[in-house]
Amino acid sequence: MSWLLATLRSSVGKKFVMGGTGLFLCFFLVVHLAGNLLLYAGPDAYNSYANKLHENVALLIVAEIGLFGAMLLHIYLAFVTASENRAARGATDYAMRQSKIPGRVIHVAGLAPDTTMYITGALIFGYIALHLCDFKFEVFADAAQLAADPYTKAAMVLSSTSRKVIYAIAAIVVGIHVSHGFASAFQSLGLNHPKYMPTIKTISKVFGVAVAIGFGSFVTWDGQRRCGCESPATMETAPTTMPSTAPAAATESAPAPTTPAETVPQS
Amino acid sequence: MSHSTTGKTLNLKLRVWRQKDNASRGEFRDYALVGISTEMSFLEMLDILNEQLLQQGEEPVNFDHDCREGICGTCSLMINGQAHGPDNGTTTCQLHMRRFHDGQMITIEPWRAKAFPVIRDLVVDRSAFDRIIQAGGYVSVRTGQAPEANSVPISKNDQESALDAAVCIGCGACVASCKNASAMLFVAAKVSHLAQLPQGAPERAARVLGMVGQMDSEEFGNCTNTSECEAACPAGVSVTHIARLNREYAKALYGSPLGLKGELLTSSGTGGD
Ligand code: SF4
Ligand code: FES
């Protein structure tokens, strides 16, 4: 078992775990985004997907153990390596730093994706905690939300301005994180080839942008108004945003203020 | 001291790190230099500074140098926050003063890493690299006389890639420029060089486990794939070799008796914690 210990303790082994768990979490992002995109297909498609997923308890348990396990390992090693890396510089830091990578000029504050992984990672961790409270543990949900179907639930959570802002920022931060992380994982796992690496790096950046836009798009999603026409649950809790229950009128009321609806999830 | 040989000369302000020894606290000291020829190398400029300091009865600035032609890897300065100065693929000794402009302020610092303690001023102790080499960066077979060159066939790709790694001069700029002070590029250069040649193949598992173990116990940082090392490396060693090091490590750790039994790992591989 010493090889297992070495995996978690040697510098290269730690990067294997970091890269492996990172790629697994990237895979999860893809599945998650694909599922979420069904929101655009309407309540029926999304609800049947969500219900099917939740009926399969065994799959759900395995997936959740895998996800939480990967996340915890990823975060644990982030702490370990970050503190080792800080210590490795020694007591005195440079008074001046400049990148030598052609086309990149960084300072110590280095605001490039690859130099801010720890910061973006920490932000994502905070976001995931909130996201789980919103959707999984439903900490802030009122009775109406608890009783609502998955589609309406999503609409209710996303109707709050605070959530719109936080979810949009989080989507961008996740995009930045994976734009370096995806390609970096390949390098850490030794999967580098002069011929394919430029492609992997491009895919990584495209993936980052896709994640940011894909997840970020849901804050502009008008499901709240659309489902308002069909679901009495939303009607009760956020009547002010729905001046009319007629589908046509609801679509017309595009500038419906989101502020009153903010009170729906008590954040 | 007529050091302005040709037309163009520079007046410079230098901020130099001065530190008596490892136990003392260091500090920046400012110096002014007048009439530095643009034809001079950076180290020649420092020679002028030291002559000036000696004349003033001050202790000269200590800095490492030897070949002064870019092959030994002894020179090592962080110049305005860049390892070996602003040029890519260049050692400090090959850097010329024409890269600077009149009146410029130049900040000169030693390599900064816990594993490279300052000995004096700009000189750091890089023997951590020697200990990493001793942990496996060699081929320990008796080769006897030089064999017939064509009796050991090596493909052109392997040979070129091995030599691309072998060009490492062990200067430590990779460590100095890395935000994590990681020595991965140096170790990768050595491992990748020998792993691709038949002479190095028999010991490849022991080599990579031993060298990574020693690197970790010297308390260098972990690689986060920012590629600053590659940009700072005067020999142009590519981070592709780091990926090969990672592959070698995986093969050795999970696919060799040494790795599976945990030899070479427990003694040094877990050091530093
Ligand atoms: S890899 Fe490059 S920067 Fe690092 S020690 Fe070797 S020559 Fe110097
Ligand atoms: S002094 Fe030898 S490489 Fe610079």
C-alpha cells in the first residue's frame, strides 16, 4: 500500500490525484450542463429528466459518493500543495516579478487563470456550498418551493436577484478555473504530446468559455415567467412578477421587475 | 577604467540585494553607474560596479559565474524580476547591456527558494540539485571502451528528444521563476534525457522514484503547470519533459516492483512533512 501513500504524499503523485479528480469533476460539469440545458426544452422535458434521475437511487448514491470524494480530495490536496508551494519560496519573496512567457505580463498579483487557481477554487467551493443549500438541502425554501416540481423550483431559486448575481459570477469563475485546469490535468497525468497539446489547450479554453456561458445563461432564463403561467405554486409566491396569467401576456411582460420576486427564496 | 569602448553608453541605477550570510538579514542597496557601454555583458557591468566599490573601500557584490559563455549554468540572477534577465533562451552571462536603456533602474536579486539558501549577496547554495542527481541522475553500468556507434540503434526522434532534455545546464532558473519554486523542469530534464536512451533504460524506475523523492525532501514546491520555467530556461528545455517525467513516475510507481514495494519512497519520498 506504500504506492498508495506515495500517490498522496509525493509531489508528482499529488498532481496525479489533483488532475484525475479535476478531470472527473470536469466530466460532471458536462453532464450537469447537459441536464440543465433541458430547462430550455420546457417543464416536461426537465421534470421527466429530474424525476428519472431521482428514481435511480443506487446511481445517485454512487454518483454522490464519487463526486463528494473527488471534491474533498481535490480540495484537501489544494490546501496541502498551496501551503507547500508558499513555503518553498522561502522566507524572503522577490521584490519584483515579471513573467518571461512571451505575450504575458504578470505581476505578483498575477491575474491569469493558472496563477489564481487557489482563489478561483476557493470561490467555487463557497458557491457549491450555497448551490447545494439552494437545490439539494433546500435550506432557504418555503413551503411552496418544497412542494414545487423541479422545473418550478429552479425558476424560483433563480428569480432572486442575489442568486442571479452570484450564479453568474460563479459560472464565470468556474469557467476560468477549468480553462487552465482541464489542460493542466492532461499535463499532470503525463498525457502530453507535442502534436496534441496545442489542441488540448484550445479545447481547455473553449471548455472554459462554454462552461461560463452555458451555466451563466440560466440567470437570463425566463422560466420563472413561463412556468408562472402553468404552475399555481409560483403564482402564489410571486404574484407581483406575473401581471397576467395568459401565456401571451406573460411573454409580453418582459421587463417584469425581478426585485419583488427576490423575496421568494428567503436569502 | 575606460570601459566605454564604443559610442553608446548608459548611466544606470542599480538596486542590489546585499546579505552578509545566510543567518543575516539582507537588504537592497542602491548604486549608481556611469558610462556603461552597451557592448558589455551584464556580468561585466557588475565587474565595473565591484571595481568601483573596491575603490570606495566597500565590500564587492558577490555573484556566481564561471564560463561566461552560457554553458556551465553557474551564473544566476533575478534581473528586474526575470530569471537571467529579459531575453528568452539566454543566461545572465550572455545578456548584454544593450537590452537596457539610459537612466534605467535595474533590480538584482538572488534566486529565491527555500531549497536554495543565500550564501552571500547574490550567491545561493544550489547543492540541492547535486543531491537530486546523486539520487539517480546517472547511468551506473561499466561501459568499458567506447562501443561501435551503430551497434545500439536509437531512433532519430528518441535521440533528438533525449538531447533536447540533456541540454539542461543546471542553473536553477526554473526554480527561481516558478511561483511555487518547483524543480520539476530540472528533474524532468534529467529523467527524460536518460529514460529515452537504451543506456538509461535499465535503471529508469529507480531513477525517477529516487530523484522525485529527493526533490520532495529538499522541499521544492509542486508543479502547477504555469510554464514559467520553460520561458525562463536558458537552454530551452520544454515542459513536455515534465509530462514525460510524470509518465515515468506513474510507470515506476504502479508498474515496477520497486514502486509497488515502496522502496525509494519511504526513505525520502515522504520527506518534508
Ligand atoms: S531546466 Fe533549464 S532553467 Fe532549469 S536548471 Fe536546467 S537549464 Fe536551468
Ligand atoms: S557563467 Fe557559465 S553559463 Fe553563465
